[in-house]
Amino acid sequence: MVRAVRVAITGAAGQIGYALLPRLASGAVFGPDTRVSLNLLEITPALPALDGVVMELDDCAFPLLDEIVATDKPEVAFEGVNWALLVGAKPRGKGMERGDLIRENGPIFVGQGKALARAADDVRVLVVGNPANTNCLIAMTHASRAGVPGERFHAMMRLDQNRAKAQLASKAGVGVAAVTNMAIWGNHSATQFPDAENARINQKPCTEVIGHVSWLQNEFIQIVQQRGAAVIEARGQSSAASAANAAVDHVISMESETAADDWVSAGVLSDGSYGIEAGLIFSFPVRSDGKRCSIVEGVELSDFAREKIEATLAELKEEKAVVADLL
Ligand code: NAX
């Protein structure tokens, strides 16, 4: 049976949008039996650039692509969508502190959360725009007040998961598919905790396979935490192809059932699991049943892991305090 999905992408004329849209339109995300419509949101000054992106999508002649809506109005962009990928946000400017960025971008997600609740009945939301967890918290708060369940809001941690898997695979000399159970805990920021202690390589504990405890507890964590900065340093621009790829991976994972012996990482609404303050958007290992996802319970955490998790939790609490008036 042919099904149809409608996907909203904000910041669609940006660099992640440019890498993401062809993947959505080609069928790479929802499969060869699903027709796709794209609702593209941009700020008014970026509409001419968005026109160019629409021309290019037309010129790809994707057989599964039904309709493209390009707009600067959130209500139009979110009308009847099944997924909303909230990518659009202001980039961090020179000399800007993290707190300034949070204050700059927070208001965008107040309006978008409200608009989502008004325009879409059955929507799942992935927030990519930084600071992703706190932006997600803001959008979720306003949408859930209008009746959209908070569990449908996710902050993207998949790029961090993919980066961590790639590092472990390279260190162990195996393909990335051999690495499973890669949990990223906490915030999509330099305090995140990529958890090698619970990762597995060819179903064996990663700590046994790699063995090099000091590397796993130091260099590995730092490489993953700083990978975004390393890409900016090398490329002069932030990660775009890998970020778009991670958004694709996230949606595919949420649309399918997670293997019983694996998990994926996503920033989701904390229910108090693992002692994380309920109500925060915190990255946990999660499993999806194709429609809903839930936090994996019972993952063992060492004292080292708990200390790292406390640090990233503290940062998320601080971010929440900075946007208290937006919640
Ligand atoms: P770009 O600056 O290339 O594109 C952002 C686009 O968003 C621009 O076209 C801008 O006009 C648009 N925009 C701004 N405010 C908007 C609004 N209110 N409504 C709709 N559109 C709006 O940035 P890009 O490289 O595409 O990155 C987008 C966001 O992703 C940034 O916040 C970036 O920090 C974040 N990232 C998040 C990652 C994650 O793993 N969660 C990784 C990659 C990336 O750094």
C-alpha cells in the first residue's frame, strides 16, 4: 500500500537543510512505498534562497516527491505534518557565549511549539537547532500545554552517537556496524557523556575488546565532545552532511522497531529515570516500537559514569534556568 507523509523542515535554506532535503525527497528515509510532501520554513529574508532550493528539488525529478510548500509562516509550514524537523536557528556569532545563544534562539521555539500544536494533530518533532536540548524543552513546553504529548519531542543526539561509534570502530579495527549499544547521556554539548562502558563490539563489552581504559575514559570522550569544533576548525563551517545524515538516521530509527539487544540515543523528556530531573530533555539510551520510544531502564552506571552524567545534568539545569521566563 502506498502511504504518504508530510514533513516540515525549518531553516530549509541553510546548510543542513541543503543536505537533508534530497534524502527526504528521494525516499531514503520513509522508503520506496511512501510518497513525501515537504513543507519548508524560512525567515523572510531567506525566502529567495529557499526558492533556489525548491528549483533544485524540482530539478531532481524525485518520483516520490508530491508537493513542496515554501513559506515564512510557521502555521503554514506545520499544517498537517507527520514530522517536524526543527533545524532553523541563529548560528553562534563571534564572541557569543552559550547563554547568549540560548537567549537568542529560545523565542523561536516558543512560537514554533505553539504553532505546531495548532497546525498538526499527529506530529513527531526532532529539534536540531542549537542548543538543541533546551530549544526542544521550550517547544515541547508550549506544544504540550496545547495538548501535544511531550514524549513526541526529541533533541538530536544521533550525530554524537554516530561520531562515538565511528571512533570506537576505528580504535578496534572493525566496521561501524559491529558497534552497538552506544549511549550518549545528557546534553548535545561539550559536557555530553559518550558511554563506552556499556557499548558493545561484536556483542562483547567494548572495554574488553579495546581494553585501553585510559583512552576510553579520556581521549575517546574528548574527541566525541569536541568533534563539532574540530570540523569547524578544519572546514571553516559546522557539520552539515553528517548532521543531515544523523537526522535521517534518527527518523528511520523512530519509524522502526529497535532491536531488543540494541538501543539508540536521543534527547527525550526525562521521567526521572537514572535520577535525572523529570521534565528536562536529556539524552538517554532509548528504544522505539515504530511509533513511540521509551527510555531503556536498568543500564548499569559506574561511579565514573555517574560523575560524568552529573556534570552534563548540571549544565542542562543551568540552561533551563536561563530560559525560565520562556517556559
Ligand atoms: P545555517 O545557518 O546554514 O542555516 C540555518 C537556517 O535557519 C538559515 O537559513 C536561517 O535563515 C534559518 N532560520 C533562522 N531562524 C529561523 C526561524 N526562526 N525559522 C526558520 N528558519 C530560521 O545553519 P546549519 O548549519 O544548517 O545549522 C542549523 C542548526 O543546527 C544550528 O543551530 C546548528 O548549531 C545546529 N546543529 C545541530 C547539531 C546537532 O547534532 N543537534 C549538529 C549540527 C549543527 O551544528
